[in-house]
Amino acid sequence: MPLFSCPLDSVAVLRVSGPQGADLLHAQLSQDFQNWPADQARLAALLNPQGRMLADFTALQWAPEQIVLLLDASIAASALQRLRMFVLRLKCTLDDAGDALQRHGLLGATWGNYPARLAPPTQPWSVRRLESGALLLRLPQTGHAVRCVLISDSTQPAQQALQAELAALPALSPSDWVLQDIRAGLPHITQATQQLFVPQMLNLELIGGVNFKKGCYPGQEVVARSQYRGTLKRRTYLVSGAAPLQAGQELVHAADPGQPCGVVVNAAPDDAGRWWALAELKIALAEQPGLHLGDANGPAMDVGALPYTFPAPA
């Protein structure tokens, strides 16, 4: 298997610049941005006051006093507008950097598929700065494959050359890239699912997207209550079926056919035409047979295993 490349046009990049950019993110998002090693990415959620997710981000330190946020392109404009509301007197600015900063996904069967100049970090969510100045982020991945995101500046000649090199690699389709995220259990908010979930419904605290020791942020009380009072009744599961799936579709269980038991979060087909999705489901019904798409007579859905486990009920 060679090294595959995929332009991540569906992934937007916002840029936070200035000496107090990290302070803004620390006050508004679910993650700690004050104690942050430069060689680590941060996962975080932007919530409304009711604790529902408006966006999820992967944050990286692009340069001194400059942070980039990766998120789904369908919600980039609304997330940017929301964060700008809270700048106030802070010494920072926010902009959409998608035209300047290019995003490419890389997938190799093993570490050895990567040339030495693109050697990935050793651990998921670790970041390495290449000689050209581009950033290489390693993502969690099922099996032995090694998956990374490379962010490069199209205004820098050395990084322009790197972009041309990536474009010449065998292509991985955008759908296949989404499928890799789904199988790795990495959910993403899109326009179809904004304000539907608290972070734990998407397993965000299990993949490092919630810090329970930091100070307050919008929606924090709801997140803490869900965590410590044992009130969580929904989780995100890996599901699959023969019928096409898309974000925002409802799922219904035969044991309770009168109302939806869940929602498709992200979905993509495999090479054989079977569709896979991350779906938020009622925990009480998720492990019982009888899951269907749309209504109780809709296409049957199977529930599979994620690469991480849920904590035991309190």
C-alpha cells in the first residue's frame, strides 16, 4: 500500500492571532488552552448555554501567538461569528485562513509508507513541524495504518513545493477519509447536527475533548452535571447498513417505534457499497437488535464496536 493523499476541502481552518488568543479559547471552549505543549493538538467543543455543541475543533499552535482551528466547513462561518462575539477587549483577532492554509489528509498502511521528510509523530494527537514549516498532525486510526493531517501555507515557496508533492501521490477520496474518521470513532459536528448533542453524547470526553478541571465556559454546568450525576442516557455508536446514510437522519428502534432513538452524526460508504456511520443512540436500546433507519419499517441497521470503550455506569 503506498502513501495516499486527500485534499481536505470539507475541513475549514480558522486562525486566532494575538497574545490573548489562547485566553479567548480557554474561556469559551471545553478544553484547557493555558497549559498546552506546542507539540500536542487540542480537541474542544464550542457550546451554547444549554451545553449543546455548536462546533467541534482540532486546535494546533501554528506560530507564536497564532492558533489554527480545524472544523467542518459547513459550520465555519457561524463558529467564527460566535467566537468573535467574545473577543471584546482581548488582544486577539480571528479570521478564516482557508485560502492561505491548505489541508491534506495522508494515509499509509504502516509508518514505512511515509518518506523520512514526512515522518509522522509517534503518538496520536501529536504534532511535528517539518523543515518547510508545515505542521503534521497524527490522528488516531484503527488497525496498523498511520493517518495524518498536513497543514501548509500556500504563500511560502517551500510549502508550495510540498503541496505539489502531495498532489502527485495516489488519491484517497474524501468519502474514504470520512470513513476513516468514522471507524476511529471521531465524530464531527456539521450544519445538520448543530445544537443536538452535549459533548458526552458524542463521546467527546473519551477522546480528549473535554477538560473537567479547567474553569467555567458556556455550557460547562450542563457538561459537568452529565458527567458527575450519572444522567447520561445517550452515547455515540458505530452503525452500518445497506441503505445510504447522511448526517441528521433519525434512527428508530423496534422496541420503541413511536419515537426516534437516535441521530446519524457522520456517514460514508465503504468500497463494497455498505454504509457506515457514527450515530448517537439511547444507551438502553443500542445493544438490542431492532435498529432501523427512519422508522420501524425502515432499513435495518447493525451496531458495531468502536476502538474505545465506555466507562461502566456509576
